[in-house]
Amino acid sequence: MEGEEFAGSFYSNLRAVITLVDHLRDAGLQKYIRLPRIVTLGVQSSGKSSVLESIVGLNFLPRNEGVCTRRPLELRLVHTNDAKPYAVFDGVDGKFVDFSKVRDMIVRLTDDKAGRTKNIIDDPIILTIYSNTCPDLTLIDLPGITRIPVGDQPKNIYEITKEMAHRYISDPRTIILCVCAANVDVTTSDGLLMAQRVDKAGIRTLGVITKIDIMDRGTNAKKAILGQEVSLKLGFVGVKNRSQEDINNQMCVEAALREEHEYFSRHDIYSTMPPGYLGTEVLTQKLTSVLFTHIKSFLPEIIRETMIRIKDCEERLRELGPSTPSDMRSRLQLLWTMVTDFCELFKNTIRGKYDKRSNSKITKDLSGGASIKISFNTLLGDFVGEYKATKDYSDEDIQRAIALHEGDNMPGFPSVDVFIYLMQTQLEKLREPVLDCLSEVHQYLDTLATTIISRVFYRFPSLAGEISDLASKVIGREKEKTREIVESMITSEEGYIFTNDSEYLTQRTELLPKNEGKGEPKNQTKTSEMIFVNEIRNRIDTYFRLVIRNIRDSVPKVIGYFLVRTVMNKMQLELYEQINSSESIINHLSEPAHITAERNALKAQLDTLRKAEKLMKHNPEFARQTENIAREIAEQEESFKREEEEKRRRAEAPRDVKKDDFKEVQKEVKEQEKPTETLRNEAKSPIAAKPEPGKGMFGNSMFGQKKDEAPKKNAFFSNN
């Protein structure tokens, strides 16, 4: 009793999953998502049709010498308790209770598509059989692999049949029912070799050995059936089909199955084999079990693919938008909407602000405003750290500069022109990298705008070109304005040497060492020259660091405000004004034919997917799976959204981190460079923060004297 209940439950579940897959196939889902199926594979006249008739338990397939199957036959078997079996063809009205007429209809449908010649085409006939003799299965009978052309068949019929078979069996969700004749070496079977190429592990191939009864005397197929010649995870099953004489004598399938059972039970070799290897009944049980397991394992994946495809179709349809309106007012409204979408996406991408549209194909591969900050952070990066402006100046170069600008003045009174002369060459190095930074930011903005426009205005390529040109003009115009400001900044640095930096004014005017020795140095002239050379070198290096720091802070602010922010703020208004002033732009609002075709195809696909979703939800068990998977997809999207926000936040963080680190290092350097507590106190004094009257950048003639201090001998007074 328990066994009967289990069998009833099994077949009930089997029918449910197979019916679901068949309905999904009817809804057209197989056009977009691969569905589980069983495909018969074998060479011509290997006995495939006979095997199928034995499984169904009815005579219904065309029989003649030569090629029988010239169109794939999708055979849907439905087990019923009705005593009278019947068949239904897809696209043909009425039921067929006379299976000789079923045979005739298959021939007619084949001739209608393939002609009355022996031609083979890939256009399946769909046939559903309801019978108490058949299991719940869906199989596809393919034309046999044909080596030699017959009649008007093309000379490359072998390649045609192999390519068709390969197209079906290469699908990983397809179970391969590989039919091999026992009187041919199994290891050289074309069908089995093809199956092994696409199913290397042999996990979805079930072998069938036919024509066992016509093998040469003294031979048998035991090794092949047991998998000792070719190994398959699903194994082999040996069957005995009706001979051509039996078919001519119109032996019914039921009688043939009884004869098959008697043959195996009385055979000297096959009667000794373990159960589960011989007979059509064993083959049917294996097929139903394998198909049930196969469908159950792939069903969650099919549901997931369906839900994801629905979302993708909906998203793509939103991107394409509705069809182009015919009236002018609606066309203008559509144009304003697309311009607004572009401007908002442009701003949000630069700001790193999360935009729900950023998960779509419009901006999913675009970098945010972090790219601009990278350009800012790396500005003049080669001139920071251990870089010294005077590294290329030898002591002789500086001495030569001092002599050059001493003129006819009294020695020991150096000119500030020495400092300007040596500094000028270093400052000239800054113009090119600063303008390169401006160009990088401009290029990024222009590329970003062009990319977003090409995707937002995807439906209207000619209009996208017009809007892109307008946006490029706005960005280019603001770039030129910004370039003038940036160049004026560099020019001012080159043309006017000045600083209010308290560190420079307190340290670089008090750094000449005092001669505390009692005796005079032996080479006083040489020592005084080197002291002055070193002082010039230190002051150039210190001032150059100040310039670099100021430019690295000021130039990004100028570019960020006068170019980036200005473009963000002006873009939408500029585009509106240009569109309003140009009548030709609205004429570009015409949709190409391929966009219309894509929208129609997406609508048809979405309709099919919606039908499939409805079918899945119709069964309570599958409905729960569908809801669970939909929930998982939604959670994944939320998680992805959070990850994107976190990535954007982290992308904005490096600038601040580096700045904080720089502040700490700068603070430590300042503390180390202050020699005394008095100097630190003086740095706080407003008097010490700027030169005293009569002093320039170098203090009191660069001698380091304080105002009330009496003059002392110094190395620069080499003549005193």
C-alpha cells in the first residue's frame, strides 16, 4: 500500500513538473531560456523510431526504407486512465484517435515544410499523445545522422544532420537518449561520439542498445550494456525492437513488448545479467526518473533566469521609453525629459551621488567625480616630498648667478635679482603640468557628457550628436575661461615674488650663523661665499615649496569652481536655450527603425516571460520558489545598491585622508625646524610675521641682523 502511495505521489509530481515545462514551452519561453528536454540521437536507421514507439506503446510513426524522420518531432506523452488513446497536433484542429491517421499527418506536415523529396529541415512537429500505455515524458526525435545523400538531398547532408543534432544536444539542460545498434561497434558510433564531445562527464547521456537480436551468432552486447566498452553515468539499456517483418505483419507494440520480455528471460547471456539493464520497461522507468530529477534540479535556475529577464526587459524598455509622439508639444516634452535626465545623471556621476539609474546600462561603467580628484591629488606630485628646486644647481652655478647680478656694486651686498633669476627657471616648470591637469579634467567632463548623452539619447542617434556638440561647446567655453584664470595664477607666481608665510619670514631671515670663534677662519673668503651659496639654495628650496603648496591648493579650487561646478550649474540652462533657439534640433527627434523593432521584440519577450511567471505561480510549490527567488533578487539589488554607495563614498575619501596625513607631517616638520622657544614665541608676534620696514624678502640685506643689534663681522664683509 505504501509502495502504491509513493508511486502515485511520484507520478503525480512527475506529471506536474513535465506539464509545467510543456506549458512554459507553449508560452514561448524556450526562445529566451533553455528548458529541460530529452533528445533522441543516433545514425539513420539505428532504431530510434522503434524505441519511441515501444515507449509510447502505439504504432504511429512513419515507416519506409531509407530516411523516415525528416523533421524533428517533439513528442509530449501524457499518461491517462482513458482506455481510448488519442493524439493532438499543435496547429491542427481536432483529436486523432486513429493512429494510422497520426502517421499520415506526420508525413503530410513533413512534406508541407520539407517537400516530397528526402530533404531535412529543422522545424519541429509538436505532437501530444494521451494514453494509458505511455509514461509522462517529453522527447524530441531528431532526424538520424545521414552519411550518404538520398534522392534530392544535398551533398552535405552529413554536415547538415550533424549540425542540427549538435545544436540540440549541446544545451546542458538537454538529456541525450543516444541510440546505438548492437551490430555496430559502439566505440565508433557517430551519435555516441557526438554525445561525448558535448557531455564529457557523461552525466546527461543515457545509452540505448538496439537490434540485439540480429547480432552475429556467438556475439552479444553484454559488455556494451554494462558500460565496459564506453562508460556513461546514466548507463545503457538494451532493448529488442520489432523487426521489419514484424512491422510489415502489423505486430502491435504490446505483443512486441511481450516478445522482448521472453527473449531476454530465455537468452543464455542476457538472462544472467543483473536487473535494470534490459527491456523497454526499464528504459521508460529510467527516462522518467532522470527527467524528473533533471527538471527539479534546473527549475529554480529557470525561475531565477525568468525573473532576471523580466527585470532586464522592463529596465531596457524604460531606457528606450515610449514610442515617439506625433504632436509637437509631446515631442518637446520628451526632449526636455531626456535633457533633464542627462543633466541629472551628469551631476550625480560627478558628485558621486547615488542615482537609481546608475545601476542601468546608462552609467554602470562610468567612473564618478573621483577621477577628477585623482587629477587634483596628483597635480605637481613630482615636486613634493624630497624634491629640491636647486637640485640641478651646482655651487658654481649659484656663484656665477651672484657674480652676474653683482654688477659694479660693492662686493658683499648681494642683489635680490640672484634669487629671482634662479627661481624663475623653476617656476616655469609648473605651467605645463598645471595646464595638463586642466586638460585632463576637461577631457573627463567631455567624455562623461558624450557617453551619457549617447546612452540617454540612444533612440535618436542624430539628436544625440547634436546635443553632444552643444554640451561640448559649453564645456569647451568654460575650459577656456578657466585656462585664462589658471595661466594668470602661474604668471603671477612667475612675475611677482612674495609670501606672507610666517615660517619663511621668521626662519629664512635669521639663518646666517654667527661667527662665535675667537680667531678668524683661515680661508675667510671661501667660507663666506659658501655660506651665501647655501643660504641662497635654502631660500629657493623653501620658497619653491611654498609655491607648490599654494598651487596644489589653489589650482584645484579654480578648476573645480570655474570649470566643474560652472558646467554642472550652466549645462541644463544652456541646452534649453540652444534648443529653443534652433528649430532644426526638434527635427532630429525621429526614432530609427531598429529601435522600434527592439522595443517591439522586448514587449513580446516580456509578454512571454510574464506568462511563464504566471504559470510558475499557478502551482503552490513553484509559486513559493518564485516568490523566494524574487525576494532574493530584490535583496541582491539592495545589497548591490549599498555596495555602490559605499564604493562611491570610499572614492571620495582618499583626498581627505591624504590631506590629514599631510597636515600631521607638516606639523612635525614645523616643530623640528623651530630651534628655540623664543623663535616659536616670535612666530606668534605680528611683527615677526612680516618684514620690518626697510627689509625685503631677504631681511636686512640677507645679513640676518636684528633691528637693535649692533653690526658684527660677517662672512659677507670679506673686505672689512
